[in-house]
Amino acid sequence: MDIIWLPIEPTQWIDTIKYASQRGQSIDVAWGGGPTMFNILMQEGLLATINSSDVMKVLKDIPKEIAGSTMIKTDKEGHIKWIAAAIASFGFTINKKKLQEYGLPTPEKWVDLASPDFAVTLPTPMVGVADPTKSTSNTRMYQIILQIYGWEKGWEIITRMAANARIYDQSGLVRDAVIRGDIAVGITIDFYGYTAQLQNPKECQYILPKDGTIVNGDPIAMLVTTKHPLAAQAFIAWVLSPQGQALWMNPKINRMPINPKVFTETPQGRARPDLKAAYERTLKATTINFNETLAEETVHSMRWFYYATLTQAHDVLQKVWREIALAYLHGKINKDQLEKLIDDLANPDKFQFKDPETGKTLTFTMEVAKMLNDKIFKNVDYRNKLIAEWTKLAKERYLNVEKELQALIGG
């Protein structure tokens, strides 16, 4: 009873928790946002140990690991710091009618969304993505692509995907756009895809990418700022119980449960054989060996580099990419020339910039992303200067590639 829900953007969680504590307000539970977010909260010392008898009773039904991903996170001393409240896969949701209307191929892999084929409708995008500074699920999807294809190739795919797309402020807006048929495909967390299938069963379908996904645990945890540790843990225990997990079965929610007993011990679970089948498919999905440490070491650099070079410079990027894609599709440039232009457009190892603090010239390699990660996270003034620098250079880069293209085609 008397629960107040605080929906906070991922980049604001830590400041919000600390600010509330300084004002004598108690934030008791953190819920949702993905493992990386919760591991950062743990590193900041903001997660309390979960140890109540209520939680321990239900914990025996919660798997410690699924598809190689941690579902119960402990610190070095073995104290429980967060527990997955649901599981999730990541892929894309398609609108079959819209694909057919524009003669677009049905995507099967992440890389398909970066294809020149999806540039033919520009400047009216048929792909939808969300900005990672506003969406933890989309952050995770970009991290998956970077780990499947590597830093250099991964950024090239992410850049072309963004160029093909409309970039939304919220991941839920991507889902809604697919359901309405505003776009033909959007990258989504699984339960958004299942919701789309229920709301528009004739046209919408959720696809697990053949080039790989991961099965995440979506955590719940108690914060050190709580003034009600017993009540907070009672709430967590209820969320993990079959009765609490039954809420995921609601056709308006459609989440994959962490506690499989929901399917056998609750009427809501027994009424959702479709969701049970999706749950079993998720456990068999083509998953990658995801490096959580690497994801955490680069997450802030990745998010804000995306924001600066893709979101903020999107108009220029999309215009230039459309010209490149159409030149290739119309036979004005060959595949080797296309790949050279893509490399110049999107290779992070060719992106040089001045560090606003030291004045040194750096290249956005993975090592540099790791080096800047904490500073970008903790120093807002430094981050804003870096964003301004990155955005300016990205626009210049795209316009230079446009000149390269014009030289090739005699424009």
C-alpha cells in the first residue's frame, strides 16, 4: 500500500537516489533497468543486502543462472544484492503489412537493419530505435551488437541502423510505432514484441535475431536509503512469488517470469500457454557469451557517443547515408566502394577528437572508451564539452564522406 513510483531516466538514477537521501526522503526499492544499471548501483554502494526470511523462502524457486546470465547477484562476501524479477531477450518486432507495402525484406539478424535496402524509404524511416541515454533496453541491444561483431564492425552496424531509423526518446514509442504501422520494424525487448503480437496479431511478429541475443535478468533490489527494510524485502519477496509473477501474465504486460511456478500454480499463468511457449523458446534462443564486465567498462562512453554522433547529428547522417545507399542500389558505386564509404562514415577507430580537459588528440577506440567511461559518468561539465566536440566532428565527418561519394559518381 501507499507505493509511490518514480520513473527516472537511466542516467539520473544515482543522482536521484542520493539527492532524495540528502533531503531525508526514503527510496526503498530499485526495480527494472537491467543488470548493468544495478551493477553500477552496487559499485556506488547503494544496494543493501537482501536477507529476510520472506525472500529466502521464495529464493529456492529462482534459478541462479539462465543461458549463462546471472539471475542472483552477490558481492565478494556472498551477500545478495539484487535478484532478477523477470527475464528478457532482445530482438525486433516487425509489421508484416508495412514490410510488404514497401517491398522490404523480413529482417532475421541485427545486421539486416543496417542494410541499404532500408534506406530506400528515407527520409521516411521504416526502422525504429531508441536513444540509449533514454532507454536501458536499447543500450543493451547496442552492447549485444558490439559484442557480436566487435567494436569497429559493431559501430558501423549501429551507425547504419541509426541512419536507417527514426530515433525515439522512449523504447515504448518504438513498439507503438510498429503496432500502428508507422514503421516496418523496431528493435524491442521481448515483452514489447509479445504485446505487439497480441494487439495486432495479423501484422506484428517478434523475432529473435539469428546472429545472437542474450537472456537478461531484470533486477529488483533494496536500496541502502530505505527506512523500511522489512517492508521493502516483503515487497521483493512478493514480486518473486508465483502470485506476484502472475502480474507478468497480464495481456497488457506479457513479461517472461523469473519464477516458472507461475505457469503451474496460478490461474493467470495457466491461462497463458502462449507466454509459456515463448518462455521456453527464450530459454532455447541463440545466445552469445556476453561479457558483462566489458559492457560496464564502456557503457557511459557508448551511450553518450551514440547521443552525440548519431542522435544529435542525425539529420546530416541520414541524408548522407541515403545518398550512399541509393548510389549503391542504383549501380553507381560497387560493393568495394560502398564498404570504403561505410568505413569512413562509421569506423570509430578513425574518429579523432580533442580531449576537452587535456587538449590531447584521441581516437574513439575501445581502450579510449574505457578510459573515459567514469569521467563521462561523473563529470557533467566534461561530458557536455565532449558531446559538443563529438557532434561537431561527426557532422563534419559525414559531409566529408558525402564529398567522397560525389567524387566517385561525378556529382
